Amino acid sequence: MSRLSQFYTVEVGDTKFTILKRYQNLKPIGSGAQGIVCAAVDTETQQNVAIKKLSRPFQNVTHAKRAYREFKLMKLVNHKNIIGLLNAFTPQRSLEDFQDVYLVMELMDANLCQVIQMDLDHERMSYLLYQMLCGIKHLHSAGIIHRDLKPSNIVVKSDCTLKILDFGLARTAGTTFMMTPYVVTRYYRAPEVILGMGYTENVDIWSVGCIMGEMIRGGVLFPGTDHIDQWNKIIEQLGTPSQQFMMRLQPTVRNYVENRPRFTGFPFDKLFPDVLFPSDSSEHNRLKASQARDLLSRMLVIDPERRISVDDALLHPYINVWYDELEVNAPAPGPYDHSVDEREHTVEQWKELIYQEVMEYESSRGRGASSSQPSPASNSIEPNGTDSMR
């Protein structure tokens, strides 16, 4: 069968998808900075999948680097709480013609933005947080620190299983305090990222704390309009950090931060009063508001040196009811080569690198081969014994 006869073209909105014939019934489900995503049915496996079209991923260096990194990492990582790559292909057959990359992933039911709006009980809330922490721990084991976790990039199935969708900021995509106003949501970024400081693994714990706080409060905790407003929102609620913390800032940033009005902040039982929480669990877990609030108070700590670690968060009484050694300490992925993040290439060079990666992927699987990665069986724990989160 000729290469091209394996493909067909379909219009999705105002975008053309040229994809393998095995994928049918395309329906648009979202679009982001990087491309359009469609739901489809894989007729070979009868699985529902999501297909993301990276259209001209090499239109500029930033897009190209991000596409290359995402593809590399998706091939590397294999954990039930991180989205897996089922297939990848391009319809073009030469570097000269190369335009588009299609990534095929497991289809999920909703992103966390939608779930946050629901009234979650303690079981569901702690189970979602547990899975986030497992996924983050797995990324950290490959040397990948996310730094940009947010509800729109976390997806959930109706049985309450969760997956992290993207790999966050490349090392070189640092942010500094005096940077341009928002283009993307920075509400969940840790103080050390906003302030352009160094960071360690527990930078990602701050984001989990923001997401947990939003589940409880029903609204964004620190909805800053820019970096400076973001910082003000954080200190108004949590208080001005210690002098020790200030001493670790770059002089210009420290000068700004020290000249802000001082805030004492509020205790956590005022920021998150009992009335906001679900009623205490009657399950064997006996999860309750006081445990949730204690965890939150250890995650939302401005000074990263005093913030809880991922490992300790997994052992916290609000989380460890779900603890499963095989999920928490899944085999680490191969180490990720960070020189990619630091590399400077021209757009043409990135294009060639991405093309090589796609070709290598296709040949390693046999063109159009079925997915070798079965969808991981969901954890049989369905909080509250219910079968749906809808």
C-alpha cells in the first residue's frame, strides 16, 4: 500500500487534518498555543483518542524548541499520571515538505478547571492531589521540574483518574520579576519563579497548593494581572516573607519587594474556614478539613526552604491513604538530556531535529502500527464507591 493511501484529509473547523485512516470521527475538543486537538476513534484498537496537530511547529524558535521538547519527553516518560504518547506521525515524506506533526494521546473526559467547579468530597480531592504528586515525583525522577502546573494542563477521567498533560517550562524559559505583562496564566507559579530566583523540586508543590486551595475556595487564590500584582496578592494573604528570604533575592528585585507595604497575612483557618470544606469523610479514611488545611499550610509557604517536599506531601495523612508503592516509586524514565533546553538552533535546524525524531519514532514502531502502550488500568479505588464524577 502506498504511503499516501494510508492518509485522508478532513476539515476540522478551519484547519485541515491529514491523518492515518485508522483514526475516524474527528471532533474538535480544544485549541492552544501549540495547535488544535481533536477527539477521534482509533478503529484498530477501538480506543477513543485525542489527536493534537502541531501545525508548523517550527514557525519560530520558541515554538520549535517547545515542540521538540514535548515530543522527546512524551517518548521518554511512562507513568499512569502523565499523558502517554500512543502514536505520532507526519503525512509529509521529506524534510523539504515537512509541515505538520500529529501526536496521538489517550482521550480524557475533562480538565481540572471543570472539576474544580464541582463540589468534591474529601476522597476525591485527596485522590486527585495524590495522583498529581505521583506524576510530579515521576517527572522529578527524570530531572524534569515542571514549574508551570495549572488546572488547564491537568486532565481527569470520570473514574477520578488524573494525568498531567504537559512538561512545563524549559530550563531556559526562566521568568523574571520585571518581565512583560501576562500572556499566559501565571497564577499558579511559585514565588521563586515569579521573582526570578533559583528553584528546586518543591517549586511544583506551590502549584499543587494553589490548585488545592482553588478546589476548596472555588476561585483562583492569587489572580494577579501581572508579576507585580501577583506578588502583592500572595503577600496580602500569606504575609511578607522573612528577611532571610529577602536576602536571597537579586538586588533590584529585593529593593522592590522590601519597599512594598508589610503584611502580616492571615492564619490558614481564616483563609480557609471550615465552612468552605466538604463534610468530614465517613469512609474508613476519616479524612477531614483539619488535615486538608494542615497540608495546605505546608504547601503554600513562600520560602521554598520551608515548604514541604513532594515525598513528605505523599506521606501526609490527608494524602497517604492512597499510597501505593508501585505508583509512588514507579521505575524512573531515562534521564532527560537538558542540553536540549539550553541549545540554540536556527528554525531550520529545529525543523530538521523534529523531522528526525518523527521519522525515528515511525520506523521504530513500523509505520501506522498499533499502539504498544495499553492504557494503564485505572486504580480500582473509586472514591465513595461511585462510578462517576460527572
